[in-house]
Amino acid sequence: MAQQPDIFLLLSECWFEATRSSGSGGQNVNKVSTKVILLLNISESNVMNPEQKEVFNSKLHTRISKHSIFRISSGRERTQLANRKLVTERFINLVIKAFET
């Protein structure tokens, strides 16, 4: 099994996008971009070696587009910052789980 890549270096290759959320938010719902999407281009990653990319693709294939973009999102919280924290934590947990033996 491939060794887990450095998660913090992998996070440095991610980018975040904010969109309008359909979740809770009171008067701000559909007006403020609170939903956060974490994206990572697997094929262009310099942190992962080919073996790690293969494990990542096979274990997390349901979250990877045909263009090799990994995507995870959250609109559950009321603020963009809270959703960013949530998707970051989910990303870390998914990567750890994918590389467990």
C-alpha cells in the first residue's frame, strides 16, 4: 500500500470556491455565498507520486470528476469560514482513511 502523502502539503494544492448555499442562514440565505467547495486537481498534484494518485483515485473515485478534479463541499454552516473549516476537516479525514491499510 502506498504511503500517505503529506496532508498539509496536499492542502496547499487545494483551492476553495464559495457559492450560495441552500441551507440554513435566516435572512441571508440565497444572498450570501456561504457554501464552500474544496477542489484538488489530482493529475497535476506535485505532492503525490503516481502510486499515491492511483490509491487516491481508486478509494475516492466517487468524488473525482472525469477531469481528475477532487471535490468536496459544505453549506451546512451559516458562515463561509465555518464551512471552509468543515470541508478541510472532511478532506483530511478522507485522505487518512483512503491510505489506511
